[in-house]
Amino acid sequence: MKEFFAVFSAELLKAKRSLLLKVSLAIPAGIMLFEWIGALQRNTLGIQPGVNFWSAIAEHISRIWIFLLFPLLITLQTALIGETDYREGTWKVVCSQPVKRWMAVAAKQCLAVLAAFISLICLLLCLLLFGFSLGILKPEFQVSAYIPLAELGWFFLAPFVISLLIISFQTWVSLNWGNFIVSCSTGITFTLVALFLFDHECSRFFPWSFPGLGLYRLIDGKPVDDLLYLSLALCAGITLAANLWLSNKQVDR
Amino acid sequence: MNVIQTEALLKNFGNLTAVDCVDLAVPAASVYGFLGPNGAGKTTTIRMLLGLIQPSGGRVILFGKEYDDNRIEILKRVGALVEQPSLYPHLTGWENLEIIRRYRSLERVEITRVLELVDLAKDSRRLVRHYSTGMRQRLGLAIALMGMPPLLILDEPTNGLDPAGIHEIRALITRLSQSFGVTVFLSSHLLNEVEQIATCIGIINNGNLIFQGTQDDLRLKIPQCVHFELDYPEAAKKVLEAEGRTVKVVSASGVLVPIDGRADTASLSRRLINNGISITEMRIDQPTLEDIFLDLTEAAGAAK
């Protein structure tokens, strides 16, 4: 375990001053900034009477976030993680160090999960800031003093856990091809396919649709346990297969 | 004991055989110069030694242990610089070394030690993207030196260095080998660089190891020649060829004749003078490593 943490800490150091960290913070903050500017220009947010301000805002933001922005952000983050070691050929240096190859791959997968989680936390913090500032600047919006934190957290956390499957797959793509364009185009294509498939029956079988399906179930007050278990099982399967594949892959660059 | 030993090492890329049954034997504490023209198979061999690519056949034995079964244990004792130095440009020199320190679980003081060894201590807090080519090369070497591994595998370590830098690295490699018993496997196409520091030499061409041994063994491969400056080179050629000698006219007044020891020179000059040919100048031509290298690689190329 100590060995793995040493490898993971090396991955963390590689992220210092990198585009990965900037993107992970700037994209969620940017989305909330645009929403905030939009809200300031409106007279009403169109929230139904009796509905908590925070729940309504969280539902609105989560639709944009889970369906489109989060999968695209994951795509970008994993592509950047892969590129860190392929752009300058440092992957061969990593692979000639006395560490198990699967650990180096697993550390990258953990970094991808951490980066996505940091983005989620950033989004939630910005969401709180969004609400508090609107409460001060636009008293007519009647921002509720009660914040259903557990409900808000689960609203974003459940689709995040379901998205681990996508993170795992995209990390494998970026490390296997070591090409930023291949990684990005794969993620963008699957995200768009998931959007087109959303109302279709077969979306239940397309992993990129799972986070959206999970979100809709949460909005409808339905359980998402089966989706969570299925995603986690698939994520574990992909992670294992990816580790095995990449551990035996020739390092010819 | 050989620190590096390969047995019938083979690597095919589709129909192309990049490395063909190479049997390397690198003695402990030696500086082994691994020479070959571009595309000869040097880097492919190095990648197989480091386990970066899987051989199509044969065995790699490092420190007397089979690579496949002892990868981690072996890599703890190997430092490498493969092709151009691969660095993280958005990090400082120190941070690049810190990454390797974490991978190798070394003490922090190790970073200071290697930075001083390669004379980069002053610039260690600068971002690598602002480094010159020579500084990057030195940092790459520092990465290979982390933990003072008993085996260094260096692929073109003096690339991009100025003459003073080359001299420093050459001195460092010699010192590491002589004072600390480090075995250095040095791949290069710079013959004079290898000639000055290598105790053993391996020459690879078209994937085949065409020579392996000491520099003296290598020099024996091509005999010495005597160079005569004389008034009638064509006449001299006729006289000596009549005796079964190989004579090469190299200029308007110069001929080159392979000899078998210095005594042979006296008999050749006597023969020429007896035939009325005046010798104005005579010298022994010692073949340089470059001559031998070109001769061997051309001969191997022609044989193919």
C-alpha cells in the first residue's frame, strides 16, 4: 500500500501547474459564473411555488452537468492525464522504474477520479456561492435559508459514482493510444451518442447514458441502486482489464 | 561476472528483424560502448534490456537473473537514459527528480547529490521548459543516476552538449566506473566519444552484433598499413603486387600497403629502393576506430 501511495504521490506532483488542475477548477466555476450572470439579468427563476430554491437550482444545474458537461470534462481530464506522460515520452521513464506497471496505471486512474471529484466539489461550492450571492443581490428570488445538503450531495454524488465507469474507460483509452485527439474524439462521440439515445429503449445498455438515467430517477424519486451496482461492477471489470492490458503493452515511444 | 547478458536476443516488427540473435556480454565495472549506425538496432536492444518491449525470442539476464522473473529487483539496480531525455516541462528540475525519488523511495538528499554531480544545482528551481538542450540532457542523466544504480544504460548521453559539457560527462562516466564500480552501457554513434571512455565495445549493424570485445581486439581486426610517398606510385604498385601484396594508390604520389609488423616495413622499403623507386616519406597508419567501424559495417552490409 505504501508503494502505491508513493506512485500516486508522484502522479499528484505531475499535476502541479498542469492544465489538468486549471481545467478541473475553471470549467465548473465557469458554468456557475454563466448561470449567475444569467440569473442576475432575469426577474424570476421560474421556480414552482412550494419547491425549495436549492433543490430547484440543483436540478437545473445537474441536468446540464450530468448529461453534457461532466462526460466532456472527464474526457478532457483523462486525455490530459494520458498526455502528461506521452507528450514528452516520459511513459518509458515511468515504465523503467522499479514499480509494478499496474500500480502506475492504477495511480493514473485514481488521479482521474480525484480530478473529476475536485470538479464536482468545485461545482457544489460554486452552487452554494451562487445561491448566497443571489440571496443578497436579488432578494425577490426568495432564496431559502434551509439548504438540503444531503439531498443536494446525493443528487450529484450518485451520478458521479455511476460515471466512474466512464472515467475508467476514458483513462484506458488515453493511456492505450497516448493521443490527445483519439481520447477526446472517443469521449465526445460517446457523449453525443448518449444524448441522442437518451429517450430510446437501448440507452439502458449504453454506459454513457447511465449517469443521465440515474439523474432522472433521482428527480422522479426512484432508487438508483441497480444502476450504481451495475456501473461499479463494470468499472471494476474495465479497470482490471485495462490494468492487465496496459501492464503487458509494449512501450515503443 | 557479466552484468548484462543476452542470449540469442531477437526482435521482429512484422517482417522486419530489428535485432537478430544478439549475444551481449557486458562485464561488471566496465564501460561498454554500444556502437552502430542509425537504425542498426541499438535503441531496440536497450528497450528490451529495460523490459519496455518484449523480445520475440532469446533471453535477457541482468545481474545473473532472468529479467522476466525479477523485473522490479533488477530495475532497482538500473538507471537509464533512453534516447532524448524525457522530462516534465511544466515542472522544475528538482520536481522532475522528486518524481523519480518517489518512484524509487529514496532519501531526499539523493536529489541534491545528483544535481551536484551533473552541475545543475543552481538551476534546479527553474522550470524545465526554460532549460537549454544541454541542461535537459544533464537532467536526464541525473534521473538515471538517482539512487546510484550499479548499472547505467545511457543512450546517446552527450547529445546536445557543448564540448565542455561533453568533457564533463565523459569524465563523470569514467569516474563512476573507476571509483564506484558502476557498469556503464553506453550507446552512441559518436566513435571518438566511445573510443575515449569505453573499455569494451560492441558493434551492431542491421540488427546483428558484428563485433564484441576490447578496443585492442577490435584493432586487430584491421591490420596496420604503411603509407609511402614516392615518385612512381604505379611502378611501386606493380612491384609489390608481384609479391602478392595488396596495394592501394591513395594519391598522385602515395600508396598504402597493409603490413604484418614493423619488420615488414623494412623489407617493403628495401624492395622498392632495389627496384629504383625513391621513397620521400614513409609512415605507419594506425587505423582509427572510425576506420574499423566503417570497414566492419560496410563489410557486414556487403555480406547481406
